[in-house]
Amino acid sequence: MKRHISSFERLHDLPPIFHRDDLTQRFQWSDKIASQYLYLWKKRELVQGLGGHSNVFANRLVAPKPNWDIALFMAMPSAVIIGVDAINWSHRTTQFPYRIDVAVASNQPVFKIAPPMPKFTYVICPRSPEWFEKVYRGNGMHDHREDGALSVLKFAWALADMLVTDGWERCGLGPDDIEWEEVTEEDKSDWIAASKAFGLPPTELMDHEVDNWSPEPLPPRVYPFWKTGKKAEPTGSRQSRRKPKP
């Protein structure tokens, strides 16, 4: 008599992040049976899908707090973190984004994802193969984050990409949000390469630094809708918002 294998046993045989094909290969199930089990497991909140038609799932029984970076990499291997989160990861800003922008190659499968997360969400940003070629050629990314599988755009490259795409303020950061005292010679060299690659006017990276202690009032700051839900009001002078350096 064939022994019945419970769902808990089967899930414990699966990794924290798995693909739908793992079910057909590991358990010798048909596509129909695999779909039925996934439906039941999702209904019982034992697994959670990455979203879209990625067929990538988090095994909540094995890992209640999934590492979604690994899931993203499994679904879209070209994925690389860009935007504010990349700059935050490089310790060049203290601003913490509500969303994590992820660039993926537009000539590869691109999935719309929406896993429910309490503090942030991923936003997929398709980029051309030429964009990736420029970044790779310029050595414009870190290999991966310590806590995940995704590569991260280097500070200067992330900043250049944001300025080309949205410009200051609309990208979620202003010049006074950058920790300019943390900028290194490598950052300055990266900026020259990134500016040339992305077609920005030739400037020095430190030309974008602002006088954080100027008493002149700032213009109204415009944040993306995802950050505030509405256009921000004028924030006053830099002097009123920050204490002078000792």
C-alpha cells in the first residue's frame, strides 16, 4: 500500500523559494496536480506567489519571512537593484525608500510582481539590453547584497540613472539628501564613466553638492506619488531643517 505523504512533509522537502517546475520534477506530478496543490497551499497560506506568471513561490512553512531577492533572481536573472535603495545600500543617503526599484532586461521575461509586504514593495523597471551592456562594460554594479541574490548598482551609476530618468527631486532624492562627505575617489571616477554611458552633460560629481547650511529657502519638493500620495509643500530653508556641522 502506497504511503500517504502530507503537504507538510512535501513542503519540508522543498527549498524556501521554489519554482512550480520543482513540483513536477521532484514529486513526478502532472501540471494539473501541481496546480491543484499550489491552489490549496496558497489558500492555507502555506506558500505565497511572487506574482504574475513567474511561477515562483515562497515556502512560508519553511521560511515565514521569505527572502524575495532570491525569488526575484529566480524569476528574472537579470534583475539588479537601482534607484534610492541602491544609493542607500552604498551608505550615500539615509533616505529609506518605500519601494525598491529593480531593473530587468527588456529582452527577457518580465513579470509584474506584487507580494504583500508591510514596509516596501518591488517595482520592476525594464531596461534595454544596451543599458545592461553599458553598466557591465563600465563595471557599474556590486556583485550582490549580503542578504540576497540581487546585484546592486553602484552609487554613481545609480545616481546617474536616476537623473537621466527623473531628475533631482522627482527621483525621490534632492542634492541635500546625499551624504557628500562619504563620496570617494572611486565614486568620482564611476560618475565620469556613468555620465558618459548614460549621455549626461560632462560634470564633476561634486558639482552636484549643495550648501546644506544656506539660509536661502528651498523650492517646493516634489516627491513621486508612491512616496507621499500628494505633492509636498515647501519645506523651508536648509538651515531650518539641519543643524550646522560641529
